[in-house]
Amino acid sequence: MDLIISFGTALVALLICLQVTVLLLWVERKGSALIQDRVGANRANLFGGLLPFNLGIVNTMIADPLKLLTKEDIIPAGADRFLHWLAPWVAVFPLFLTFAVVPFGDVLVIGEREINLQAVGLSGGILFVLAMLSLGVYGVIVGGWASNSRYAFLGGVRGSAQMISYEIAMGLALVSVALTYGTLDLQHIARAQGQLMWGVVPAWGIFYQPVAFVLLFIAGIAESKRAPFDLPEAESELVAGFQTEYSGSKMSMFMMSDFIEVAIVAALTTTLFFGGWQVPFLYRDGFHFPGGLTVAIPSLVVTLLQIVSFLVKLFVFCWIQILIRWSLPRLRYDQLMAFGWKTLLPVGLANVVASAVLLLLLEGWTGT
Amino acid sequence: MNPYAALLINAALCALVATVLLFLSRILGRRHASKVKYEVFETGNPPIGSLRGTRFPVKFYLTAILFIIFDIEVVFMYPWAVAYRQLGWFGLAEMGAFMAVLAVGFAYIWRVGALEWN
């Protein structure tokens, strides 16, 4: 029985990951269109024009992936065949696995059984996420090398150098979060944010670690090589960077890794800084508002509300990343590296020290 | 249930999905060999030499080494952060000393110019 439940939560986590990725494709296209004052994809229609409206979503979510998946799979001459096959797999597998430790709800109560809505309840959740993101770097490097192309190789090496530079900043932001909550388990951190500060304000992580939030968000965007940090895949310079020699489903896997990382950064931010699945004032038996008003709600509805809240927050942060991508100009590579090493790293270190000192001075104020 | 067993189940599921995705093009796509298709993209020019003898620019190696150093520092900070409340001021002083040593190192590499990227 435990096995089935575990498999069920694993499936749900993976499904959330895949669905968010596919949806993000469409949100990115439509969103970028709206930002750039155009309409975006809207040429597909259903049933051969029977319905009076056009649906870009069919284009982006169904037609585009199908087209990519049915393209011919080309491996360039002289390329290392095994590595060429391995690179997209290594790029995508750790990112799928990261979603296993993200809690998408509190507990699901069925009969007497309480199912923790987190696929893997690792006590070292944050460390696991960091490890998986580090593994993702291999996909970039191996992809660039395996293509037997100078451009791809250069793109891959530059991309990986960028990714590892920003991983330190991310790690430092996560250290300060670990300081605040005294645990690395994501579900515990999400649960700890259900408390109220001064009886009114939900104790979300953003109030305790605003600097770490900014640090994590920026470093996360840089890690996923999205604009404004996307020089390794700069369309105008290196064609597609390390992805140049890939076609068909392997190319789609690299593209997916981009969007999965967007979702991961968004998931991390909501879980660590915005309460994850927490709805303000909602507890396992219903709402308890500060004025004294209590609304009893059946536990299944509570769980549903919490899952919806998680997904909404996830999408808010995905949208913010899309907004940032289409608003800011690209950073030049040396600006990028300078920003990671000379700005984010010192800020991260300073934040850890300051948080540690403040924590000891205000002992008992931030308790878990 | 042991969380690591759950992790194994998750890993197996993710590996399966990734593998299926990987081979989807092979299964669904066409396979017509043509000499031009397998040429590497170099905007029309014939590819220059093999990648095997390409030299790896050393500044990437430097970045990787620096990353190792600072990442190990961050890794040491994690158990300290989790056990922080039991360690108190003494723990802070210890970690402060550790970070101070590394901060001096960081200041050195900054000054020497190892963080410059020309």
C-alpha cells in the first residue's frame, strides 16, 4: 500500500512538472506577444474552422511538440554517438527528479491514512535540489562536446561556466534559509510558514529573508540560462549554442530543460519564501481569521485549496520570470560573470553572516 | 516508508520518462540518410578541423576551480546552518573564522584579477 501511495505521489509530482512545462510554452508565447504588443500564435483552429475562434494554444501545446518529436534525429558526422544520446537525458533527468522533493500540499486524509503530499520526504530536501541542479550542468557540457562543432562546444563551455558561477549564489541564499528554519526539509519549511506574526501576518519566508529571495530568484534565472543571462544560447550569435546540432526529440528535451528550470525556480521560491501551499489563515480544519471568525471546512476541500494555492503561486513566479525575460536586455558575458562573482557572491556571504548574527540576537523571535 | 526508497521509485519513473522522450524521434521520425545532413553547422563553410585537438580556454578551467572552492565552503555551511541554534555564539565564531579565511582568499583572487573575464 505504501508503495502504491509513493508511486502515486511520484506520478503527481512528475505530472505537475510536465504539465507546467507544456503550459509555460504557451504562456511564454502569448505572454511575450502581449508584452511586445502583438497577438502571438493564433492560427490553429479546431475541426477545420467549425468554431468561430482561433486557438494558438493548440498550435503551441499540441502541434509544436508533435512536430518536434516527429522530426528526423540527426547525429552529425564525427560526433560521439553515445554522448550525443546521453546529453539531453542528463539535462532533463535531474530536473524531473527535483520536483520529487517539492511539497505540493499539506496532507491528504483518506480514511485514517494521512498522505504527505510530497513525493519524497527527504530531510535534506534543499541539498537534494542543489545537487540535481548541479547535475544539470553536465547536460550542457556533454551536449556541446558531443556535437563535434566548434560553435556548439563554445556555447556549451560558456553555458556551464555561467551555470556554476551562479550556483554559489544560490547555495548561499539557501544557507540563509536553512539558518532561519533550522531544517533542510522543504515540507517542514512550508509547514513552518503557517504561523502568524503578531497574530495577523502569515510568517512567510519573504519577511525573514528578503535578500535571500532576491538572490535566489536572480541566481535561479541565471542558472537556467534565461534572459537576461542567455548569452550561451544567444540566437543572434551562436545559432543555438550547445543545442545547435540537436534535432527532434533531443532538441525538445533541451528546450524542456529550460522551462522545467523556470518551474523549479518558481517552485523553490514559493516553497521557501511564500509559504508554498499555505493559504493565509487556513489550517487543517478550516479558516481561523484573526478577528476570531472561524469557518470549518472539510479536509479534502482544505487540501484542494492548498494545492490550488501552490499552483497559483507557481504560475505567478513563472510569469514574473517570463516578464523579466522579455523586458530586460541581455547581459554581455563578462558583465554576467562579474555580476555572479563580484556582486551576488559577496551579497550572499554578507546575508548569511547578517542572518546568523540577527538570529542569535533575536533568539526566540524566529522559531520553528 | 523510507524516503530513499521513495526516491528510488521517483528516479526510476523520471528515468523512464526521459528515456522514452529520448527515443521518440527515432521511433516516430523519418530516417533518410543524406551526406549534407550530417555536416556540422558552420554557416555554409566547411568545418575547420576536428574538435579533438581543440584547446580548452584556460579561463574556464580557472572558473571551475574557483567554483569548487566556494561550493565546498557553502557545503560546509549547511550542517552549521541546520544545527545553528544548538551551536549558538560559539558556533558563529567558528564559522566566522572559517568564512574569514575564505573571505581573505576571495579578496586576493579579486585583487589579482582572477575574476576578470576579458
